[in-house]
Amino acid sequence: MGPQDEFTLEQLRTLLSPQRYAHSLGVSAVAGELAKRYGAPVEKAQLAGLLHDCGKSQSKNILLNRVLEFGIVMDEVERCETGLLHGPVSAKLAQEMFGVEDEDILAAIYYHTTGRAHMSLLEKIIYLADYLEPQRSFPGVDELRELAKEDLAAALVQAMDLTLIRVIERGLLIHPRTVAARNWLLE
Ligand SMILES: [Fe+2]
Ligand SMILES: [Fe+2]
């Protein structure tokens, strides 16, 4: 199964709102471009981008049901910030529903909401593509898009910093994996 597979696209369309489906296509395209630039497998990046939010349902109940169904163990932060769970749930759905077995693709989907220390190239690409896809607009987005073409790690740190600022402003919990990812990138 490849990213352009008609069946994959149709399946995904039934899972997501039109807006999130369009977002997923955008992430897939940007991930493919970054993969080309940084020497990662392009098709893997496109597929990971396409499926990264496949478990992001509009309903919290459906999300939590899938967490139970898949036997995903929530940590303390995920218990409070249940939105973070769409990473692990999407990875499981990518495996069960879309037949993805590639560990790197599954990890890129699993960790796209938080990042983690020792992220693979593909994980970095998906995190950043999610942040920079064409529908995203925030002050500085064009500069960050340019930086992503020149220095993947620097762009990633900046994306994480902006995410952390948002999380703090909204009074939410910070996931320790994001702190670990940022420290690792800065070291
Ligand atoms: Fe997501
Ligand atoms: Fe996303």
C-alpha cells in the first residue's frame, strides 16, 4: 500500500472531517518534500504524513474507546491531556486498519504530538510537516518554512518552542517527552 493508493485515501476520508483530511494531505506533501531534501524515504514520509492524524476523531469518547480497545496505557499527562492520545491511537489504527507494519512510520505517527528524545529523521520530518503544512498560518510561519529547508533540527526546536508557549498560555500540562526531545535537540 502506498500513499497514493485510492483505497487508503477513501478509507481515510471516511475517518476524518473534510478539514482534517485536507490537513493530512498537506502534511503528506510537506513531509515528502522534506524527505527529498534530507534523504529520507519519500514514500514512507508521505504515508506517515497522510495517516498521522487518522485516529483524531472529533469525539473524545471514540478516542477513549479506542485507547481501551487497543490496550494503550495512558501516562499521567495523557490522562489529563487526552488530546495527546491521538498519536498512539493513530499509530494503532494505521497498523490495524491500513496494514502499516513499518516501525519507523508507526513511531513517526505515535510520537507526532509530543516528539521524544532520539527522534528518527522520519519522526522529525512528520513533527515539522504537521506544523508547517500549507493551511497553517501564524506569525513567522514563512520564516520557519525557510528555516526547515536549511536546518531541520533548528526548525524543529523552534516549532517545539512555539508549541510549548501555546501549551503554557493555555494552562495545559507539558508532556515530559517534549521536554526530553527539546533538551536532546539542544544538546
Ligand atoms: Fe496530530
Ligand atoms: Fe496533524
